[in-house]
Amino acid sequence: MSEILSEVRGHTLWITFNRPEARNALTFAMYEGLATLCREVPTDGSLRAVVIHGAGGKAFAAGTDMTQFRAFERAQDALDYEARIEGVLEAVERCPLPTVAAINGACTGGGAAIAAVCDIRIAAANLRFGFPIARTLGNCLAAANLARLSSLIGAGRVREMIFTARLIGAVEAQGCGLISEVLEDESALMDRATALADTLAQMAPLTLRATKEAMRRVAVATRVEDADLIEMCYMSRDFRHGMEAFLAKQKPDWSGT
């Protein structure tokens, strides 16, 4: 069974993260599949919107599949990983069609980063959004991701969310502008995503495309160098220990080294 599904329904491309047994934890293949789908959407008018969601009813996507980090041995491995993730996020940002994240359940780590670069986010009432890395892995977010999140919900809330490793619920997420609507359950969420995509299909495509690209260019102007910070975290004892502790369902004992 494919880990990422795509289906055209009317004028909408539906993309589904399809690892429900792992709460849709993202493999590298899933990341690349999403990027390819976003890069290759036609601009001939046959499609007008993209909806991204997760299968299984419990998660949009619960971050990167941590087992893949076991292969990291050099600083370059970490830098290459962050560059890969940035390439995926840029592909979603550069998608010429409006993107809707229909979020049900857990939306954490890489899944939260993907949702954050979509144009519109709607969620079911069971949303749990965040980056609990200070509690689990001991790695860090790239500066570009921090900039995106800060533009959405404010720098102070981003710091507090990451420092405490807490997850934001649906009511708070709507209150701070992270999501635009809260739906009762998954069924209502999918119905609303369909209706929203149909609405977008009626709008002037070039207006939407120009707005997306202009806003992306503004955001890019704030990017900073962060390779030293990525290397510090990913090459640390804490990162290796945190990963293995999480996979073993144990509490990590941080050393700061």
C-alpha cells in the first residue's frame, strides 16, 4: 500500500498521508512524494486547489519517522536532512494552486511544518499541534521554520510552545490565527475541505497565484544562516539519546552535551 496517496476529485487534488498505523509519521519517500505532487500540479485550469490530510482519523502527520535518524553519523547528514525538509516545504509554498491543510488529530514536527506552509488550515476539534522536540528528540527547528511559525502565531507563542513542548488545541489554534475554522469531527472536516476547495475553484487563479508568490518572496527575505545550530543539536549526545529513549518509550535524561 502506498504511503502517500493522490486523487483528483473534480477540480481538486487530494493528497493523503497514508501510514495510519504509525500516525502518518513521515518517511523520506513521503516527503519527496508530497514535494513532487506539489511541483507537478497542472496550471491549465484543470485543477484549482490542493487538499492535504492524513488517513486513519488520529493524525494529520506525527512528524518524521524517527528510525531514519539512526543513520545520521556526520554533521552533513543533519544539514542534508534540514535542506531536504526545506526543499519539501518550499515545494508546498511554491505550489501554484491554493493549498488547504485539513487537520485531524496530531499534527506535530514535520507534519506541523507542512501544515504551516499551506495557504489555509482547518481542523477537527481533536487537533493537537506543536513541536515537542525539547521533550523528545533534542534537535531543533531550522530558522526558516521558526520564521514561518512566528509570522503565523507570533514569536512569543512559538518560544513558549517549543520551550514547554506543549501541543496547541483547536480552540487556541483558532484564537491565534493558526487555523481558520474548527469542525466537530473528521466527517465534518472533510465536508468543509471539499466545500472550501470548491469555493477556491471559483476564484481567479492568477490572483491566487500572484498573492501566494508575493507573500513567499516577502518571507524569504527574512531567512538567516543556521547551519551551526543544526550541527550543534543533531550531532549531540542528547539527540542520539533522546531518539533511542523515545523509540524505547522511555524518558530521556538530558545532559546538555
